[in-house]
Amino acid sequence: AGATVAWDVVVGGWELEYSAEFVPVDDGAYVIAVEKPRWVAGNEEAIQNSYTTKDAGNLVLSVDNTGSRRRKVAAYRYSVRRGRSPAAIFHGNE
């Protein structure tokens, strides 16, 4: 809870569908649609966004490339900042 997650998603090649949602660990809480599903063109600028959590949970980035017969490529990176300490930053990418 209280962490800020920032991410970038870059699409290379053909279009695909992208969305982001926050799933709280509390069973009674609602899933929050951070970004509703949308089509992203292969030549579109990188998607950049961030979300600050109020509760503990998971941020789920979805990239769906099943809508076409052609191979599609996407890359992403993210960072997590907990609280206000600049030393509490974690980075990841794939």
C-alpha cells in the first residue's frame, strides 16, 4: 500500500490490445481499471503511465496479441517507488 508504480510499454510491429488494472489483495475490494482495454498501433508512441496504490495488491498489465495472425512484439519496463524514500525504487523490464 502507498507505492507508486510507473511503466512504459512499447509496441513493435503490428497492433495489439493493452490494458492495466489494480487487483487488491482484500477479497471484498473491487478491481480498479487503471487503463481500459484499447488497441495500440505498431507505430504508436510508447505508453507511459503510473498508479499510486491505496491498498496492498497487484498491478496487472495485459498485452493481448491474439487478434491477428501476424507476430507482434511488445516490450515493457516498470519501476516501483515505496513511500517517499528515493532509495526505495525497484526497476524491472522484459
